[in-house]
Amino acid sequence: MTDKPLILILGDQLSPDLSSLAAAPDAPVLMAELPDEASYVRHHQQKITLIFAAMRHFSKALEQSGRAVTYLHYATEPTINSFTDAVKMMMQRDGYNRLLLTEPAEWRLMQEVESWADTLGIGVEILPDTRFLATHQEFADWANGKKQLRMEFFYREMRRKTGLLMDGDEPLGGQWNYDADNRKKLPKGHTTPPRLHFAPDDVTQEVMQFVAQHFGNHIGTLDNFAWPVTAAQAEAQFAHWLDFCLPQFGDYQDAMKTDEAFLYHGLVGASLNIGLLNPLEVCRAVEARYHSGQAPLNAVEGFIRQVLGWREFIRGLYWLKMPGYGDSNYFAHHRALPGFYYSGDTDMACMRAAIGATREHAYAHHIQRLMVTGNFALLAGIAPDDVNRWYLEVYADAFEWVQLPNTHGMALFADGGIVGSKPYSASGAYINRMSDHCSGCAYQVKEPHGDTACPFNYLYWDFMIRHRDKLGGNPRMGMVYRNLDKMPDDKRRGVLASAKRFLEQLK
């Protein structure tokens, strides 16, 4: 039988140096916009637009480089809903008998791909995704025998492996982590720099019209769609950020400000996750700004830690712990997700700002996700499945491999401590310290309980009281419970009563 290979490229594999393309330089390519992928959760309108527009641009770039591409537009073939359907059609129509693809990033797709040899009778070659800096085996070897898996120590190994921010065997500056220098609140009257965004071209506008027609009832708006949809746009946006934002990124990366969605953040997560940017190249470009004296070490290290450390750690942990990772519910939380997570209609100013940015841009930065929307979901006892689905739906950079451990483990502590050593729980005082939200809020951040008190205040202590059996022995929670034991009885009763009233009306 004549060997007739076909390369399948997924929607988050839009990189010219993809391992599957390198393995078969002359093989034709299949790309497909699929109902199953667009609707397995109710993705944000901008997320669908970004991925489909970037796929269409990438397919054209492949064709211009001389590669034959079969591109299946959404719903043009009524019997094709999944990757399995698309591959089967190509086999039957054109006689392909061998499939090459770079490994899927998500467990559910890997299971589908691994079934094809038996169900479709086609040879399947799954190649490693060399865009990541640690292989699955490297992470498994590092994790083997460890009682706890902590990002900080994996990050140090990745620094040693890549040589990023290293002085021989030691970290530049004498310490590995400058997180303590990354927690400043924006000064009053501080103006953040303008950001580089992109007006939709003809290809993107066509996708936007399609999304509005077919997915217009999903969360979000397309009015201000400005995501980069090509590698050239992603590189231009990143270069602009290096010049205008990186120097102060370190100081203000945890800050929040009303009506300022982006602040000093790089906005590279979506471009990295769909393949428009290369993570090692991004990290090296940031490192170069330190060596040239254009950015301080706390900014450079803080960014590199997020990409080289956290992103790689989360991906390794996801594959190590799947398929059952998302099934845990450590606190037995079962409350339904409130409707304001979609509408943004809430009197809590911090939640309104974070959800508003999410609706408008399919984006919120990591502190908004962790310490506002995630913190509220944790304290209010919202079911992990509901919260995980929401995060996967609403953010342009959300794919399960990166979303699930971040939400389930870090934000919700639903894994019981696999990702983090303690819950990221906080009262309104933290939000007040890091933002300007509280000054314009209907609630009073200094009040511990009562109808006008910040809900984060009494929900925080109610959460600690409810879960003392699980958290009381955690060495990092000792001060919290010592303070709880000193709480006057009338304050404790007020906290519990306020939390009860609030949660009973939460819908």
C-alpha cells in the first residue's frame, strides 16, 4: 500500500515550527472549524472569533509557503461535527492512510485521537509538542517521590535547564523569586500606557459576522474585538508591551483599577496558548531587557516566572493527574453559580469590574481571576464544576490544560492541596489594599458584618468557621485561626448571621 500521510493541525497549534509539520515537510494539512469544539461549553464570542480567525490566517500562511491545506469551515459539511468525522471524511474521500499530529493539549482530545487506529483503521503518529519547555516525562520524573508538588522548586529546575536569569549555577540577583516586590497598589492619578490593539481585517470581520449569527447568545460582545490573530500581530503587540509596560509590570502586576482592564499586563496568554508566540522566545526577549538595563529584575523575573514556571508547572501537573483531577470537591461545595457571573449585575464593585472586563474583552488579569471572582466562588461555596466551566467559557486564553489546575486547584482549593499549600482566601481588606474598587462600592469594606458590610468580610470568616476541620491543622493557616479564636462572640454571631442571609438570597 502506498503511504499517503495527512497532517491534522488543531486550533491551538498555529505555529510554523510545529513538530508534525517538521516531521512531514511535503504532507498536506487538514484544519477544521468544528461544532463539537465550538460548543462543548458556551465559549465567549471573542474566544471563538479569535481561534477561528487565527486558524484562517494560519491556513493561508501555510498555503503561501507551498503547503496543501484542506480547510473545513464551520457547518459546511453537515455530517462533520468532530475531529473524528473530519479525519474519516478525508480518508474516504482522498485515501489517506496515515495521520500525523502534534499531541493535543487537552485530555479529552487525546482520548479521541488515540482511538482512531482502532475505530478508523488509520495509522496515527502522535508527536510531542516541542513548543513547551518540559516534556511530560521530565515533569513526571521531577514529581516522582515528592509528597508535595510546588511550582517554586520546579521553576528553579526550569531556570537551570534554560539558563534564563542565571549566573552560572546561581540565580541572577542572588534570589530566585521577587514576588514580594510585585505587590504595589497603583498610586492615585496614575496613568497606564496605551496598548497596541488591532482593527479586524476582512478575514476577521467575516468570522465576527458568523459568530454573531451563530453564537450571539453566548457571553460577551464583539464590539471591541482587538486580539492579535496572526503571529506578526502578536509579535508587534508583545514588542509594544516590552517598550511601554515591562519596566513597571513588576511593581503593579497585582494591582487592580476600575475601568482599567489591562494595566501593565502582557496579554500574551492567548497568543502563547494558540501558538502565535513561542514561550522560550518570549522569555528570552524579556530577559534581554534586564541585561540591557531597560527593565528591573523584579519585573523581568515576575514575567518569566509566570511563563517558565507557572505555565509549565500547570501543564505538567494537568497531565500527571488526569483524567480524574477535576472530580475532586475537597470542601463539598455545591451552591450553583450566581447569574451575575454572566451579567455583571452586582453591587460588589470589584466583582462588577472583573466580570465587566471579562464580558468586554474575554480577559481579566490573574489577580482578578484568583482574588476576586475565584475568591468569591471559594468563600460562597460554589460548586467546582460550575466555576470550572465558567472560567473555561469566558477567557480567550482558557484551554482545559491551563484552566483546570488554575481554577480547581489554585482558586478553589478543590483538589485539597495538590496545586497550592493553602486556599487563596481573603477578606475585603486585600481587595482594598490592591485596588480602588472599595471607594466606589455600595458596601463598606471596614464593616465586618451587617447589611452594608462588604460580603467578602463575613463570607471569609464564615468559610473559615465552616471548614476548620479541614484547615485548622494547616501550618500556613495558624494565624488565621488564632485570630478567629480571639473574635468576640457577638462579632462571630454577626458574621454567621450575615453570611447566612447573603447566601440564602444568592442566585
